[in-house]
Amino acid sequence: MFTALFSFLGGNVFRMIFGEVVSFFNKQQEHAQEIERMKLQAEAEAAQHGRNMEAIKTQAELGVKTIQVQAEAAVGAIEAQGWLEAVKATAIKTGILWVDGWNAVIRPAAATWAMVMMTLVEFGAIAHMTDDTAAICGAALGIYLADRSLMKRGK
């Protein structure tokens, strides 16, 4: 009977100990797999976060660039409109004879002065123009030529 009891307990105890050892190793393996999965998940999330941040940065830069381009285009349009209005204003008749006469003479006189100055500087080296004088000559010619061009088109 003692042998039967010892066999019974020995068989069950062995099975129980063996089961616990196997269970311990299984849990340890599952734990290692879970840690590895968490590490891979963290790396994937970090990479995704980096891609998201780069996309946000790119979108912000593109938005700023778009706003800058729109602002520059608006300023250019305003400057062009202002120049056109200034040229149009040079041809307005006031009804005062001497003012209208002066207005009719001043643009061709300024354009002639500009052409003479540019010719003297370019071909004869007799005169010297500063950058400001050259800019004034260009503006005088621009107003005169634009005024004549606009008058021909009826504007």
C-alpha cells in the first residue's frame, strides 16, 4: 500500500512539477515576446510620429510660401495699378489754359532731357549720371511712353 501511495503521489507530483516548469518557461517566453512586440510597436510609433511631424512642417512651409507669393503678387498688382493711375493722371485736363499747356509741354521736355542725358553718357562720355539720375530718366521716359501708348488705346 505504501508503494501504491508513493507511486500515486510521485506520479502526480512529477506531473505537477513538470507542468509548472513548462508553464514557467512558457510564461517567460510569452513575456519576452510581449516585450519585443512593445519595443517594435514603440519604434513604429516613433517613426510614424517623425513622418507626421515632417509632413506638418512641410505643410506649414508650403502654407507660408503660398502666403508670401500671394502677398508679393498683391503688392505687384497694387504697384502696377498705382503706376497706371499716375500715368492716367498726367493727361487729365484741368480747364486752366496755362496749367494744361504746362502739362502738355513738361512730359515731352522731360523725355527729351532724359534721352539727351542718356545719349551723352552712353556715346560721348561727356556727362556722368548717378544711379538716382538714371532712375529719374527711366521714370520720365516711362511716363511719357506709357502716356502715349495709353492714349493710343483710349485709356
